[in-house]
Amino acid sequence: MKLWAGRFAKETDSLVNDFHSSISFDQRLYREDIAGSIAHAAMLRRIGVLSPEEESLIHSGLEQIQADATAGRVAWTEDAEDIHMNIEKLLTDRIGDAGKKLHTGRSRNDQVALDLRLYLRREIDIIAALLTELTESMLSLAQRHVLTWMPGYTHLQKAQPVSFGHHLTAYTQMFSRDLDRLADARRRLNVSPLGSGALAGTPYGLDRAGVAAELGFTGTTLNSMDGVSDRDFAVEFLAAAALLMMHLSRLCEEIILWSTNEFGFITLDDAYATGSSIMPQKKNPDVAELVRGKTGRVYGNLIGLLTVLKGLPLAYNKDMQEDKESVFDTVDTLQKCLMVMRPMLETMTVNEAVMSQGARQGFTNATDLADYLVEKGIPFRSAHEIIGKLVLFCAQEGRALENLTLDELRQASPVFDDEVYGQISVEACVRKRNLLGGPNPEQVDRSIALTRVFLKEISGRFAAAKMVEDNP
Ligand code: ARG
């Protein structure tokens, strides 16, 4: 019999049972649901709604259910609709009447909001730890390659030389912002909705703050209708996840490009590439392609939830049950992608000679040649024109700017001098860009050091929050 059967004269149609039940996916929330119930029951005892005996029966009954569920010994039933009623029903079956008092002063509406917040809080910590490890690993890789010259691109056309270390630390900046966003989302979700009831609170004199503190929250929601209908925290997580996936996807796109025969900048380890069923020679970057591809579903999850929420009147509506699969799928996808990215990067071979050869081609030093003329007093726009003509000449002749003779250079402008050659080597071009955020090796070292400081700080932030939660 359904826990809410009292008002109904008929059984639910079996199609409807299957259609509206969420137990197939929300069983994932059993630990959060039980933690919330244990804290709620303890508070009900404190305010005199439950006797100490009842509360202790509930507490130990819930702990047993948790142990059984963890061991896979619980048969969840569609008939009990969702995780909340499954657990309540199991409890009542096991401990009798005391179990029927657990739902006093509570609704599944505030219960599910609580469960999802607790769940995300834990999963965000796992994601942040994985992202921190990936970022640290990329910093070490960058550190080894501050002197590995490579072409920097705009429009995917060679532009100016940088180093592979500089290129990688661009990504560690993105990941630092992602970590900051995750920490931010976590901080904002960390308030307890319990006590909001179905939508209008409850008359039992609940100790909302006490329950919140016991569950490690930093506060409580402040409007009962908002408490049950707010899913901003889930949207914020999905948005941070979408942005992070976009960064991973861009990196993967580069890995795919770099591993082509045309680029040849890197070689993926055999353990992180796959073959073809027909073409014997193939070694494909499937892992990177899949991360790029999975970005689509994470975006979809964000747009999906935003769309579910956009037309909902206050307060709870069953539409909101659709939040969970978006969140679960995003958590799973993100964790898997982060786990596979790090070893893929750590095991790839960086073909330094190919990279630096590439940096010498395509007139990547043309800007520096123009800058040289500027130093000699020629206005930049005129210098641009002069060097543009030299580039055209070299392109026609199949030569490089640094191979022009001094005579040839002087025909373009009389101010050229012998020392020009020292200023347009790849190394000189990179070293000259010695400013904060630039590719000069010392600047890249500095950026790596600063990012390491940031990672320490943000890991500390996560650890401190968790420490408070674990010892409320
Ligand atoms: N399974 C529901 C959900 O995921 C729990 C809340 C149901 N509340 C209700 N009044 N039907 O949203």
C-alpha cells in the first residue's frame, strides 16, 4: 500500500507507477536521505515530538538500512515511488510504529532538496580533488617545457612563438577558475532547506538551525517556498561543469590536432589510444575525442534543467524530479573525464624537435622584425608595411626572414644592422616577451609558482569546509 493511499479510492495505474517513480535513479541518494532523517529524528526528540526510545529505534533502524543498502541487500521498490518513501517504508516494516513518526514536520519536498544539496556537496569535493590533481600534473609538465619552443597560433595559422610550457599554463589558468567556481557553488549550496516542509514550513517548533549545524551546513534557507523550489545550486553546479568540460574539450581538440601526422607535436601512449577494425596502421585519439564529445551531454544537462525550471510556478512541482538525472549524469561524466585526462597527458611523448622546428616556420618572427624597425625609430604602421613586403618576397622565394642577407634587408630599409639576426631567432622572440603573463621562461616559472600557491589556497578552502562539516 502507498504511504499516501488514504485519500485514494483506487490503485494507481501500473503505467503511472512506472512513469512517476524515481527510485530507479534516486536510490543513489540513500546515504544523504538517511543522514537527513537521523538528524531530523534527533531534533524531534530534542523538541519532545519523539521519545528517546522512539528516536533510538529510528536511529539504529536507519543505520541498519544504510548498512544493508551499502552491501546491496536492499530491494528498492517502485511501488514506494522514490528513495524517501522506500526508506520510510523499510524503516516502518522493520521497527513498527516509531517509524511512522519520522515524517512529522517534514515533507519529501524539503527532504529531496536536502538530499541533493548533501549529495552535490560531496561530489563537488571529489571533482575538485580530481581537477586539482590534473592541474598539478599539468604544471609539472609545463615546468619541464618552459624551454620547449612551439608555434603559437591565431586562426590556426602560425602567429608568434611561445613555449609548450606557456601553452599548457593557459589551461591551468582555466582550471584554476573552474576550481574557484566549484568552491563558490559549494559555498552557496551549503544551507539546509529542512523545515520548509511542503512549502509553508511546519507548526511543530522545529529547531532548523540545530539540524542544519548537525548536517554541517553553514546556515538555513530563509524562505520556506524558496527552500523547496530552489534548484539554483544544481544549475550553478551544472554551469560550472559545462564550463569545465568546455576547457577539457578545447585541450582535447589540441591533443587531437597535435597527434596528427600533419602536426606531429605529440605522440599518445599506446595505452591511451585505440586502433581501427579495418585499417591496420591506425592509432586514434579516441579518449580525447570522447571527452570532446561528452561535453555535449554536459551542456545538454545544463540546458535541460534550466528549461525544466523556467516555467514552474512556486513552489514544488513534480517537474523538479527531472533535476536528478541531469546532475547524476554530469557528476559521472565529469569524474570519468577528469580521471582519464591526467594519465593520458602524463604518458604522451612531447616531440620537442618537431615543435621547435614548427616554431621556426611560417614567419613567426615577422612581428619581431617589425619591432626591430620600431626600435630604430620607424613608426609601427610603416614597419608593418615594410616587413609585410619582405614576407611576401620570402614566401615567393621559399625562404625565411632570418635567411635574408643584410643587403636584402637594407633594400627594404636602410636602418637594418647586423645585430638584427640575434633579435629574431625563436628563442630571442620568446625571451623578449618578458612581462607578467608572457612566454619568457622566467615568467612562465612565475606563473607556475603562482598557480601552485593558488592550488594550495583552494585545497585549503575545500579541506577547511569539510573539516567543519565532519565535526559539527
Ligand atoms: N521524488 C520526488 C523528487 O524527486 C521527491 C519529492 C516528491 N514530492 C511530491 N510532493 N511528490 O522530486
